[in-house]
Amino acid sequence: MDRDTKSGPSFTLMPFKLFDSHCHVQFPQYDSDREEMLKRAKEAGVFMICVGTDLETSKKGIELAQKHDNIWASVGLHPNDNLHEKFDAMIYHSMLREPKVVAMGEVGLDYYRTTEPKDRDFQKKIFEEQLDLAIKTNVPLILHSRDSGKGSTGKVHTDMISMLVNCKLKIENSTQLRGVAHSFTGDIDDARKYLDLGFYLGFNGILTFARQYDEVVKYAPLDRILLETDSPFLAPEPHRGRRNEPVYVVEVAKKIAELKNEPLERVVRQTTDNCRKLFKLI
């Protein structure tokens, strides 16, 4: 059954639950119709993690999660924001203790917008502090890792994985280092290293219009994949060019089902189970 496009984007109601593991529904792109957008998601059976990128959006994500039974929140300082906003571990530690906060993120490294070596070193320093806080509070990480796109493919993943390995070597309980490589755009070798560390791989609408990640999806075990939209960004086909929203996560599930030659229902059920396991929602 299709929803009338006059009242919002068209989507297909699903007979089973979907989990959007990464969205930003607290962002201003939804200020004019947030409740209507969230209603569409709930009617389609979509659960979601509302991901913070700085102090303000982390607090807003918590507020939304506490108002809606199908939303949870994560808190973190995005690598593109930590050059402008001080990371206060005590404040984030306090937020991580709030009801329905299930992860630290999104945090990590971004070499696309950060080009100066000194600024990248500062990103690493802040990321180390965030790693320590995630371990201390025993929460999973939502990792952001974006390369420069200027011939340094894999560099950001090399640095990220090295930092994760070093962190793992320093802690007694290695299961406390866990999480998801959000919007994964590395190669199979990068994927293998994240998987070996116990991390999941998050895939979004990029899969529906870019073919270079098909083999990575085929390689990754279904029980280590999370669906995501990264709303309001990266709308999948056939909605590309519009504002993205969590209800479109079904298009990511369809593409993964196609690439892995699996029934859509199995992809949805397994990826939802993966979210429940990682974020301890079971």
C-alpha cells in the first residue's frame, strides 16, 4: 500500500520491522515537518538511532529518543566539529548515562574536510579521548571515517584501524571495544580488519547508486551488517536528490538483498537483530 505523496514521500509499508542504525532526525532539515516524518517511519515499522554530532545535536537526539518509543540516541563530537567545539569528557559521560542513550558517536577521523597535518593530529587526540570514554562507560562506538578522495584511499581506515588496535591492546576486556564503521566506503581488506576487531559495517543509500562497494557487501557476513540512512543526507534511489529520511532505509535493505541474493525479509530480520545485539536492545 502506497502512501499518498501529497501527505509525504511515497513508501511501501513493510510487514516486518526495519532498523535505521544511523540518522540525524534532530537536524534542522526536519524542523518544518519532524513529527510527520517520524510518524511515517513509525507506520512503516522503522526503529532508529538518532546520532549526535556535537553537544547541541546530542542533547536534541536524547530529547527525541525520550519522547518516541522507536528512537534511541547516541552522543558524540564529530571530527569535523572538534576543531571548533571543545570535547568535554565529563559532559559526554553524563549524557551517556541518560535513558535510551546506547552509543558514543559519531566520532572518528575525517580527512576530506580536514587537510592540515596538525589538525588531523588533533582529531586523533580527541578520538583517543572518545575511545577511552566509550571503554570506560562500556558503550559501542559509531565511527566516522572519510578519506580525502585525493589519491589517499585507505589512509583514513589505516589510521583508524591502527588506533583501534592500539586501544584493544591496552584494555583487559577486548569485548568492550565494539561498534560500527558507519557509512562504510573502504575496500575488502579494510572490511576484514574492522570485522576482525569485532566491529559491524554500516551501509546506506550509497549502495543504490554506486557500484564500487558491491563486492564488499557480498564479502561481509550478513550477521555483521547494519542498515542506515544517514538522513537527511545520501537519499537512496529512487529518492536521490530529495531530503533523506529513515523510512527510506528499506531501499538499502532491498539493495543488500539483491547483492547477496537473499530474501528481503531475511536481510531485514538479521540486520535488525544485529542492531539489537550491538546496542543491547534485547
